[in-house]
Amino acid sequence: MRIFEKLNNHALKGLVAGLGVVAGGVAAMPLASLAAPAHGIAIYGEPALPQGFAHLPYANPEAPQGGMIRLAEPGGFDSLKPWVLKGNAAWGVGVHVTESLMMRSIDEPFTLYGLLAETVEVAPDRTWVEFILRPEARFSDGSPVTVEDVIWSYETLGTQGHPRYHSAWSKVARIAPVGDHGVRLTFTEADRELPLLMGLRPVLKKAQWEGHDFGASGLEPPIGSGAYVIDRVDPGRAISFRRNPDYWGRDLPLMAGVNNFDMIRYDYFGDANAMFEAFKAGEVTVWRELSAQNWATEYDFPLVTRGEVVTSEIPNERPSGIVGLAMNTRNPIFADWRVRQAMIEMFNFRFINQTLNGGADPRITSYFSNSILGMDHDPATGPVAALLEPHAASLPPGALEGYALPEGSDRAMDRAGIRRAMALMAEAGWTIQDGQLRDGDGQPFAFEILLNQNGTAMRSGSEVRQIVNIYVEALRPLGITPQVTLTDAAQYVERTNNYQFDMTWYERGLSLSPGTEQRLYWGRDGVTTPGSRNWMGMDSPAAEAMIDAMVGSETAEEFTAAVQALDRVLMAGRYVIPVSFSPVSRLAHAADLAYPDTIPIYGDWPGFLPEVWWQETN
């Protein structure tokens, strides 16, 4: 087993430089020297890679090119348009086919380097950003990528695209051409992150979509400027991408050692069991193992014993994000924090983790666990307390005073947790009557747990069902028997997009550079606007204020304090019952597939697999 015990020195230095970490904490950092065209831009300080760099530090420029990688996805797809709300889009279209003006380095917290754009120029107060397109940039049909394409893409995505594009676009006062190859966006307010967010918008070919209903889903292959074109589509079952030999950007330093496979194929399966069986049969060449217990016990099948499949563990220092069961506060029974805390008390994590994973993985104790952005569990002090105190009257208990999850019990029944849960429920007006939890009017405490039968990006369907089954049994002493509903992927997307659930499995990955997108996750607009990621329906002025402070921060110290304060609001809000996370990615893969020795600080994230992997040649 190939194991990286710790991050390489370069990656650690990148994290330190990017967030200003020093021996005693987080140092204030000066603003980057802006208002001059540059090859890259960082949220704080300067990009780590200088003008004229040879390649990304986590890419191998000597990697051979050719071959094929086959990946597995759960469920199915009915659309090739990942930029709109309607439909269930195939994975990979937005990754391999289209490009943005700039490209993110996953070895730095939030740094972008010019891709379609040759240079970027930002106002000293970040009220505008200007990009100059590379004249050689081309779509896969050979037509040039123009300023007109950029402006149309930004306006269309911002008004007709998925809601995730709307929030940032609402802060754009004007977008206008500059000369033949430039475009400038002027903002309604100063915002450190907006110039970077605008650099990451996908650029689409105006002539392909103009005059069509852009918001509709569809299976028309999009024309992009990326290194791959769509090769074959078997709707709902498989999609393959073929490397474009005429790709305009193949000689860019950003692309040295990147996009090495001739073919990338994604096969779709009914569930995780079918996916794993396909991997064991050699029909899929990479498998991401999400269960620590399976990782320890299930990798003795013939392909492994013959050496045709090997196992690798890839570490990271990115935040854990939040994974677990989310409670929809739009349902009145979950509107009371005491009820949500009672639900958390009844979730015996210690027993569940030991039963399913042998206790191998730690619990998620905050939304930004595993990083310097995560809260501690003591009373708030210093700049974190200063940010929270003006909102003290509206904060949930524990945000200022300190909040920690219950420890749980080694036994299936956590008697101490049950007692605490019953007391909280009684305070909220719920008592056990004739063996069932009811309110003062005799109405039962009833709710549905909605699950995707195909599983999720981070958990297999069977593992989620095992967790939920144990939890349902644990709720019985409280007089609660939830209804568990399994749906296919399409139904699940439809119901969660419209918040038609009481409790459901929730996964939200978070980065070392949270910013404006946090409003899409936790903002007030998401209470009623379909398609946001605010599945819990939280409406917290304090959270909005912490996001404002985060986006408006001018030093790394201010930024870190704002994120830690937001983390406290989220955790004390008790919206999600967290489960475990793994600080490493567990990957089993064909022995002829390889990846660089240098691991970025984000580890195995988009931008690493399959982008910088390759197939060894004999």
C-alpha cells in the first residue's frame, strides 16, 4: 500500500504562505500589489508560482500521455448541461469540456492562474477586474474564444443559469469589452473574492446556445475550449471524453503533466455494490473506498492478489466539510433548537462508528474540522468573540459559550443521551403519551427520512441505510418511529432542490478559502429559493454577518476569525447530525495507473484525479 504519512514540504509551505500561518497563529498579510496586469491572483498575498513557471508543483511534466481511465458514478444522468438547475447532468462535462478564464491551483488555498485569460488586473480596492484573453484560445470546433462569448456566458449564467451563479452576479454592476481581447467587470461593492469568482465562470460558445432555452436540460453535446470533447453518450449509462489532439492550450505551463489520458470514461451503476463489483471485475479502473472497515477487510480479491490492482492513501489538509443527517427547519417540528439537539443526543455516534467502521475515522466536530479554519469548543475569545457579540441575542446557545457534540456510548443504547433528549423534548412541549412522543394537542412527533438509494459522493447507499437503520432503532425509546423513504437519483434531486423532505442525508464539501458561495449554502435567500444548498432552511442574521465579515476581510487574521465565527454559528445551530470523515482518500486502482509524488494541500480533489494521473506504458 502506497501511503503518504504527511504532506510534502512544498504543500505545507504553500498552506503557510497562503493563509499566513506562523508559530503563534495567523499573521496579518499585506494586500497583493494589484492594478497591474499579472499572470495570477491570490485571495491574500501573491501567487506562489512566479511569472514564467514551468508547471504546477503537483503535476509531472514527464508523465506519458495516452491510454484510458474508467471511473464509476452512481445513478444515471439525463442532461449534458451542468450549468442549469433542470435535469441531472452527467459528471465531467463541466470539468473536461469547458474552461474558465483562470484555473485554480489546488496546492494553494485560493490562487488562480491565467487559462483562457493571459493576464488579470484588479483594482487596488477590488471594485473591478479586467481579463485579457489569449488570442490563441479556441473552441474545439476551431473557432476563437471571443470577448463576446465571455460576456454572453457571464450574463446568461448569471440570469438563466443554476442559482449558484446568481449571488455573485448580483454584485456585478457592468461587464464591458476592453479593446479586442479584454473584458472588464465592475462591481457594486468592494469584495476580495469577486475577482476570483469571476475568473472561474465557465465560458460557453454563444453561437451554440443563443436563441435556445438555456435553462432547459438537454443532451446536445456542448462545444467547449477544454482539452477533451464528448466522444460517446449512452444516456443514463455512460459517457466518454476523448482528448482533443488540436487542443489550443496543450503547450501552456498550466497543462504540463495535465490531461494525460486519451480517453476518460464514466460508467453509471444502480448502486455502490454494483460499482464495486464492476471494479473487482476490471471494468472500472479506479475505486474510491469510503468505508474504513471495507478498506481493511475487502481488498483481497483476485486482481489485488495478482498485483493488477494496488491501494493508495492520499492525505489532505482541507476542511472536513459537513456530512450527516440534515434537519429541515422549514418543518415546524425541527424549528426549535432543543428538538434538534435532542435528535443529535439520540444519534449514538460512538456505537455507530465502531459498528460500521471499527472506530477508525474521527467524527466531524465542526464544519471546518481538519483545518486551521475550524472552531474550538471553548468559549469564544478575541476577534471571534468580537464578531459574535453584537448578535448575542439571536445566537443559538453555545455559539459564544462553546459547543461540543455528545460523546455517546459504546453500547447500542446511550441511556445518558436518552435522558438528555427526553428533557429537551419536554422543554419544547413534547412528551411520551401511550408509548408515542406527542405534543400538548396529542399530535405525534412524526417525520420522514429521505434517502437516495444510489448513495452519494461520500457514502454508499448501503452504508447510509445502515447508519439510518441504527438511528431509527435508537429513536424508539423516545417514542419516535420515522418513515424512511428511498428514491432514485432523479427523484432525490427533484425533492431536495425543492426542500420536500424533513430529514435527509447531507454532504457539503468546504475549502480553505470559503467566501461568497457560503451565502448559497447558508443564506436567507435559500429558505425559499429552489436549488440552493441551504437544505436546512436556516435563516440566521449572525451567519449572514459572518459571511460579510469573511468576504470583506483584508487580512488573513480577519478572514480566519470570521470563518471560525461562522463555524460556531453553524455548529451551535444544530442543523446537521454529523458523522465521521477521513483525513485521507482511500483509492484502489489499476497497477498501471500512477500519480505524482508531490501531493497538493487539497489532496485528492477535483484537479488531481484524473487530471494529473497517467497510465504507465510498457
